Amino acid sequence: MNRQLKQRMEQTLSQLPPQYQSELLDFGDFLAAKLQANRTSASCVEDALLLVREMVNTPAKGRLGPPFLDLTGFKLNREEANER
């Protein structure tokens, strides 16, 4: 954090009554916790994506074979889907 921003924060905080000072600090704690939660959830999403990629790229054990379907020539439109 730069020096100018710290001075501005200190100046603003010193101008507030004690009740509002504590509210401002509580809000800062809230924002820090929210930021940490966002970082945690983003890392969880990345972990989930890695797990899915690993599952798709790992050959299946047993008789089924790898989970891969070749759909290159497949075309389905809404009318055909409704007929089925």
C-alpha cells in the first residue's frame, strides 16, 4: 500500500467518532474475509477442473474403455429431438 493512501486512510479514520472507527475497521475485516473466500473458492474450482481433466484423460478400468465419444458426424436439431 502506498504512503499517500495510508495517510488518507488515517486522516479519514481520525475524523470519525469512535463508533464509526470500529465500524470502518469491521468493514475492512469483512472485505479481507470476502477476498480470502473468493481466493479459496477459485482454487477449489481449479482443483475440480484438474480432477475432471485427470478423469477424462485416464483410461477407464474394466470393460468400458475410455470415456470418449466420437461425435464428428453427429448433427441434431430441435425438430429431430422433438420427434424422438
